[in-house]
Amino acid sequence: MKRTMLLVLVGAIVMCSLPFLIVGLFSSGSRYYLHLVIQTLIWAQIYTAWALMGRFGLTSLGHGAFTGVGAYVTVMLWNWFGLSPLVGIPISIVLAVILAVMIGYPSFMQRIKGHYFALLTLALVEFVRLCIVGLRDYTGGSLGTQPQRYGDGLSFFAVQFETNRFVAYFVVLVIWTFTLIVWQKLNNSMDRQALEAINEDEDAAAAAGINVTYEKLKVTMISAALTALGGAIFAQYQMYIAPESISGLNVSLSIVFGVVAGGIGVLLGPTVGAILTQSLSEGLRVFAQSSAWLTENLGTRALSLDGIIYGVLLLLFIIYMPKGIVGTLLSSRKKQK
């Protein structure tokens, strides 16, 4: 227990000191590197929210729908009605939870699971994306849109941190930490044991007195709420959203890949997965821009190569490292002991 508390304390000190270390080490490019860290933390929070469901066999390919609802509802309420994101974000979370109930309740009542549930959620994300594109007069369609800037770009009322990435970092850090706490609370609760039993055998779990539909629906609602929160924060930080960047199928698949790669059943697994995916995406972007051959032969299509690489790596992780990076390291450590 003392060792765990010490590790948590050291981790907290490191995370709180990180932006200052970045400024000290990269004085000229500190804004760029801090941006990468913030972006990684946002996706780490979203990945962790997905893992709340995914670790119990509830494989959703539709979490891009919840990030899209979180982002677009918040931005639309601000742009069209002047409603502060402090109010808009809770509204978007409620709508995401309602959407989760609408898709989850009938699915769980009808005992739809496995690849059928995955296909159902896949249809959900495409439905939300098409709604965003179809309502182009309000959402900007496939071209995307951005929140209207308030004042000098730094406002608590408008939840905008464009001119101060230190503020953005600590806001995102708090949200990421909160999501980790939710993950850990669930992991230490009776709900985890119930969900594990349901994942093994629904009939046996129901015979033991577990309310299968209630348990599955509860974790789905929590996961959807936290995912929508991440989507809303992404929109407020990036100050630009588009269907393909926050609500497309690629978003859902990258979430799944990141969690599987990092370790679906480990607290920091999704965070490690986010570091991997963001490093891969940014590294490919820089390489594509600096490579004359890729620019001449593929043009902007080179930037979409990350999807192909994700697919290949996902297969390799599933075959050779099913527990993910963190899970495999922990298992190896236990074997050595």
C-alpha cells in the first residue's frame, strides 16, 4: 500500500512538472511539444473511457459517435445560442448517455453481443457522422467548423485556452486523472466481478442473481459519458472539429487499436496506447512532409497511411501480444518473480 501511494505521489509530481520540463528542455519548440503532450492526454482519457467497456467483452466500434456528440453539441450550443461550454458540456454528456441507452438497452435486453454488438455500434458511428455531414448548414458538414473565439482566446467562461497551453495542460490533466480514478473505482468494486462473470457466462451470472442488463447498461453509460467529455475537451482545445477528426469510423478504430496495443485490462494501458498512436500519427505526418517521394506519389493521401499501419499492428498485437504492451510487461515481471 505504501509503495502504491509512493508511486502515485511520484507520478503526480512528474505530471505536474512536465510542462515546465518541456519549456526548460525545448525553449524554442516548447509550444509544439506541449501541444503533443496535451493531445496525447486527451486521447488517453478517451481510450481509458472506452476500456471501461472493452475490458469486459463489450467491444464497441461506435465510440466515435460519443466523441462526436460531445464535441459538436458543445460547439453548436456555443456558436448558435451563446451557451457557455460550462453548460454545453454537461448537456452533451447527457445526450451521449441517452444515445448509449437507446442503443444499449434494447441490445442487452435482446442479448445481442460479440460481433453482432460490434456491428451495431459500427452503424451508430456512421449514423452520427452522416447526421453531422447532412446538417452542414449548422455543423459545417464535411469541411468542419470551429468554436467562435471569445476575447483573446483565454476564457474560463468559453472554456478556451488557445493563448495559454499551460492552462490547457492542467485542465486536461485533471480530466485524465479523473477518468483513471473512475477506472480504478470500477476495478475495485463488486461491479467488476459482476461484469467479469457476465463476460464469462451470462446465463450463469443471471442464475447467480446478477442483473445482467443493468450492469452492462451502467458501464456503457459511464463509458459514453466520459468519452463525450473527452470529445468536448478536444473541440475546445483544438478550436476546430470535423467529422473525420472526431466522429468518423477511423476515430473508433484508432481507439480500439490504441487500447489493445497498450493493454486493455491495465490502468495505464490505454495511456501507453495513446502515446503509441499519437507518436505514430505525428511521426508519419512529419515524415510525409519531409519525404519528396511520398509527396510526389501520394500527396495528401500519405497522411492516411496511419490507418493501414494501425490495421497491420493491430493484427500483430492480437496474435503475438494479446495483453498489450503494459499487460505483457507486467506478466513477464510476475513470471520472473
